[in-house]
Amino acid sequence: MLEFISNVRIMRNLLFNAFHGASGDMVTGSLLAVGADQELVRKAMQSVVSEPTIRFVTRNGIRAVKVETHALPGKRTFDEVTAIVRGADAPSEAIAMALKVFSRIADAEETVHGKLEHFHEVGADDAIADVIGACTAFVSLGPDTVSVSELALGGGTVRTAHGMLPVPAPATLAILSRSAIPVRFGKPSEGELCTPTGAALLAEFYSMSKREMGTGTITGIGYGAGTRESDDAPNVLMATLLEAGDESGADIVDILETTVDDVTGEVIGNATQVLMDLGARDVSAVPSVMKKGRAGYLIRVICRVEDSEALAKAMALELGTLGVRCIPSVHRFIADRTVETISIDIAGTKQEIPVKCGWTDGQCYTLKAEFDTVREISHSLGIPAREIAAIAEEHARKKFMPADAGEDHGTGKGTHRQP
């Protein structure tokens, strides 16, 4: 029985539950509550505005961290904001992330207002402090993946620099339109629940959908408090940390399938190439008998989770199919593999041929010469490709699967190696 190598490391997955929206101070507070370095955050925020107040408050019975920047109102240009952020006493990764957050806000405001003279919907120094504080907290926490649950936007109207506007504010909508975060519009009585700063921070942190996170053990829960009190629900943003083992010998893929009976082999061949070029891990066409006895093919694509939507659309376009089934998040066990270069003499010439080797428990159990190189040599020397591949694989077998190291043909018990 084949036992795949399993080098397990702990993955830290962060989930924001934004059931009552998000703002800059709520994001920072939730990260502090779930375990971020408070002194590092305090120092970073103080370096751009003033020393913040970080304390516990209660929102509808929920104990949450409230962060106050003590910043004065005002307006700043994009260049002024970036200069202040670059000078922050914060980790370089946090500064780089904060600059990306403000770029998101600036792009959104230019979409709404045209040429950006100064920020409209985001206050000056308070937003700078919130963003640099949140990014510093995020970097100190160091999650591997981030998901955001359905983000509540609120409803009704909000007073802006341009008068009363419907909720969510135009900049908030523009920011979220460029992210994959799911959103929920609310009732007029809720008011503004998600600010542009909160939206930009979550959009920058977000890396995967909740479906992709899989399972894990909860290791931390924290709540960041907003300013307003609410009768309907606690005005908090919840952050949850999960830890899960990440096995290097395991892979998570989606499987896409469709059946076709009205396309030619040439069309299927072209579709296969298109799908591989778009990032599919593997594409196969399996002959099948369909309804009414028609001959057809089952087209199956194995792909990364993040590529499945684009590949499903490509399958529809290339094959003309009306439906593509998706079998999500399938665990695929894979062996470690290396590509070894074998130097051999063929017909009086020295050739170097890459050979792909599969390893398990430090042993090489399978190997195969790379066909592209084999084909080139075959064409140049006029020797059948199968003969060249056999020569290269025999040399590789002697090197990596020697009989004196316990080779038993077909068992995979060959030489020990740490690939």
C-alpha cells in the first residue's frame, strides 16, 4: 500500500464575521481582541497621529475592544496620506499593506468623483491611524488565509461631503465591487454599517471564500466595537482564528464535468489545450454511451479551487455545453516529485534528459522521461522516441532505484532519498 509523505504544518485561518458591518476601528479592535500585538499597534498608530485609547466596552452584552484614534478632522491629499504612512513606526509589511488599502480607497473615490484632489468620504488622520493600526495588527497576527462572511452594508441614508446619499456610500460600493466579498443590503432603519475604510481593509485582507477554508480548531475569538449603540444587534465585528493541519502531501482541487455528444475530436483536442493553458491541472475525455444510445464523451477537468469558475466558463464556450457540474473541494493525495537530469550517450552524442521522479517515504517508486525533450532528440537523431525514453528511464532506474537498495520491480522499494 502506498503511503504518501505527510509533512504537517499548522495553518492559521482568520474569519471575519461582519454581521453588523465593519469600520476601521472595528477591524483593528477585532484583531487586537483575537490576539494581535497591542503594543506594536499602539506604537504604530501613535507614530502617525497620537497615542490611541484601547479599552474594553460592552455592546448589547458583548464585550469588545474599542479603539479611539483621537485624531482631529480635516482633509488630506493622496500624496500627503502616503507620505505619512511611509513614515509610520510599523513593520514594512504593514506599511506596504496600508499603502494598498489607501490605493483602493483612492481608486474608488476617483471612480465616483473624478480626479482626486483630496479624499472625500474618508476622514484624514483618523483613517490613517485606523488603517496603519489594522495592518500592523494583521501582520503581527500572521494568518495564512482570510475569509469574510456576508458583509452587512446597512440601509437608509448617510450624510457625506456631498450631502445626503443612500447607504452604502458610493465609495464603499466601488471598493466592494472590486473584491469577491459577499455582501448583504439592509433595512433603512439600520443606517450605515460598513464604511469605506472598513470595506477597503477587509478587501485587502480577503484571500479566500468561506467554502474554501475547510475545517479547523477554533483557537481564538474576538470582537471589535463600533462607536454607535444599536438596539437590533451588537455593533461589533467578530474575528475567529482557526488552526488546521496542512499536509504537503495533500492537495485540494475542484472537479468539473460535462458530457458532450455533438463535437468533433478536433474540438475536444483544442478545448483540452485551452483549458490547460488556463491553469487546469488535468483534462480528460472519457468515451461514454449517452441517452438514446448516442456515443459521446465525459469531459473531466481537475483544477485549483480558485480557477474553477473561469475554467467552467471556458468549458461552456469551447464545447458548447449548457451545464458544467462542479464537485468542490476534493482532497487529492499527491506524492513528492522531483525532476532529475540524466546525462547519457545516444548514437555517439551526449544528451541530457529530464526525468520526473515520484517519491514516498524517501524512496523513488516511479519515474518517467520528459517527453518534450525525448521528442526533440528523436527528431534530431532519427531514433524512435520510445527507444530514447527507455534508455533514459533505464539509466535513471539504475541511479535512483538500484537493486542493492531493495528494489523489487513493481513495488516501488528503491533508493532512499530526501527529495
